[in-house]
Amino acid sequence: MTSVAIKPKPGVIAAKPKLCYFRGRCRMESIHWLLAAAGVEFEEEFLETREQYEKLQKDGHLLFGQVPLVEIDGMVLTQTRAILSYLAAKYNLRGKDLKEAVRIDMYADGTLDLMMMIAQAAFKPPEEKEEDLALVVQKAKTRYFPVFEKILKDHGEDFLVGNTFSWADIQLLEAILMVEELNASVLSDFPLLKAFKTRISNMSTIKKFLQPGRQRQPPPDGRYVEVVRNVLQL
Amino acid sequence: MAGKPLLHYFDGRGRMECIRWLLAAAGVEFDEKFIETSEDLDKLRNDGSLMFQQVPMVEIDGMKLVQTRAILNYIASKYNLYGRDIKERALIDMYTEGVCDLGEMIMLLPLCPPAEKDTKLAQIREKTTNRYLPAFEKVLKSHGQEYLVGNRLSRADVHLVELLYYVEEVDPSLLASFPLLKALKSRVSNLPTVKKFLQPGSQRKPPLDEKSLEKAMKIFRIK
């Protein structure tokens, strides 16, 4: 199984992409995953104060006043999905043609919906948060995971689309790990997803990313919520 | 010869309207099959037609596509409304997501409990005036071109102009201090395909009235 790595053009030292976000998962984590899986090193600036945020605004970097922000290839990009889509295309993780691309988009968008539910729950009052997270586990088990189990079963291949590692595989692994943090046995009825999880986790770039001390962020806690509320004055 | 795309949704704007606009702008004729009851929705689900049990769903080129964004991406690519390269595409995506965020707030307003409506409306006005419209006006001003990206029509222009119509429905005066956006709206509205779509009797859907809202809530089992 080949791992994906970027090859800079000869004679050009590619600058590392620079990420700017709160020190946490939420909307930046999928971007971390994609870059890591593609074997791309990146730098990070963590948003910790209102002053940093206001400076970014004043410098005109935040098109809609929002982060995540990624500086890459001379562009200043915001909007999570725009960033993910660009990275997936740049690192050849979007399929070989339009029909593969649309399947990758469908699968990735579905898993992103699921992960956004988890991210948003962090900001709710405790009782609502419990309910929301229980709903996520239920949706994972009844709506999302069965779909992906069936896809893998129908074609019997190692990856979701086109027998090639793609953005959809990265998103699915990320979603599986996030839901497992809520309920460790969530994959019990999905043998192919279990095998998928092991297989993708063992890819060299992903294995590296999953090790402690890497740039992967932990689940959102009270402190994270406080920082975000403070910086964005919510 | 490929058949026309077939759209599955209820007879209202919701999450399908941007798809209708994009197909229309691209000059693509499409058919619609309306979900009238929750039983209709159940049938689609039981047929296995809806990957994540949700609509919109569009049958096109032998596929049953779901997820609004995936559908829009496919149509935009197929009909050359997605820029010339991945950098143009990134800009188009960024602008489109901004349009989508504001569009979502406006779309969800009818579902808001009456007690919260005024607050929500104030938020929409504030974001429209201070965050979104200035951003797009600035983009147009920065390059002085007729369209948002790459000096030619792309999906970003179509989505933005659609949004501007909704902003006008909320309050026409919101567009007053954005001359370049007004000009873009005019320009795109006068393109033959869009002009046709804007005429009465087209497949463009009107704002949700009380009766249609009730019907939609029944179909989707929203309390």
C-alpha cells in the first residue's frame, strides 16, 4: 500500500502551509488529518486572545471574520470545506474523474456532518450536550456506518472509492475514531469498518499522526469552549 | 441521449433551490418529483434511494446523488462553472461557503419560534450588512472585474445573486450601500438563462407561506 507524499517541484522550496485556529479540534481537525495523511508538514498559530483575532481582522485576512485560516500557495483561505477541497485536489486525494470526485464528496460531506454535530455539542449546556452526543452515536450506528459498511462490502476493495486512498477514507477514519471516543463499542456490528480502521491507521503517514505528541488535537473541553467564547465574544 | 436530471424534494425552496438556480443558469432543463407526504419520503428511504436517508436527491447521469454540496460541485464541474484550476476553485468555494452560511440563516428563519424571530432577524440584518455583503463588495472592488472569480461567470456569481434576491426579500434597503453587488445582480439576472428562470411560470420557487411551511414540517416530521 503506497502512502501519499508531496513532491515539491525541482528547485522550488515549497513553504509549509500555515494554519491558524484555536488550540482544539472543531473545524480545523479535518484539515490537520488531511495534511498529515498526505505527508505534508505544516505550521500552526494558535488563537488565544481577542487581540490576535482583531489583528487578523484588521490585516484583512479573514474574509468573513472567521477561522480556520490556512495560508498556502500564496493564498489566504478560509471556510473549512474550501480549504479541504483545495488540499484534497492538490494532493491527489479527490479521485481520478468527476464521477469518483462526486462519490468522494458525498461520503466526505456525510462524515463531516456527523463530526460537526460532535463539535457543536461542546458549546451546549451539559444536559443538551449529553442528548446531542447520544444522538450522534445513534446516527452513526443507524445512518452513517451501515452505508460505509455496505460500500466496502459491495466492492470488496481496501478503500471507499476507486480502489485508491482518498479524502473520503481519511474523513471516515477520523469520524470512526471520534465516535469511538463517545462509545467504544460502536463498531461492533461493522466488521469491514473495523478492518478498514486498522488498515488505514497503519498507513505510514497516518500511523505517525496518531502517535502521542503529534499535531492531533484532543476533544474539546471546558477550557477550549472558554477560549473560543472569549476570542469571538460570543 | 442522457435524460434530464430529476430532482427529488418538496415543492419549496429549502436546500434544493440553489441546485435549481445552478442548473437553470447552466441552461440545463430538469424535471422534478415532489415529495408531498411523509409516506413519500419513507418510500424513497425504503427504496434505498437516499444514501443518508436525506433529501435533496438528484438523479443525474445514472447516479442518485445526495448531499447538497456534492450535487452542486458535480453540476458546476460538469457545466464549466467551477473556475479554470484548483486555485480559482478554492476562491469559488470560499465565496460559496460564505453565501451558504448567510443563506442558511435566512432559510431557517421561518422555523424559528415566534418569540425568537425578532432577535434572529436582527442577527441576519447585522451579519448581512457588516460581514457578508461588504466582503463580496470588496472582492469585486479589488479586481474591478464583472464576476467574482477569473473574470468570467462561475457558480459563485449564481449563488451570490440568488442570495441577494433573498436579502432583498428580507429588506430591500440592505443592498443600498453596495453598488457593485447591485451591478452584479443586474448583470447575472440579464443573462438569457437566468432571465428565463426569473420569469413567472419557471421552476423557481416562491418564499414559504404558512401552508407550505406546515406541509414541509409534516413531511420531514419536524415539531
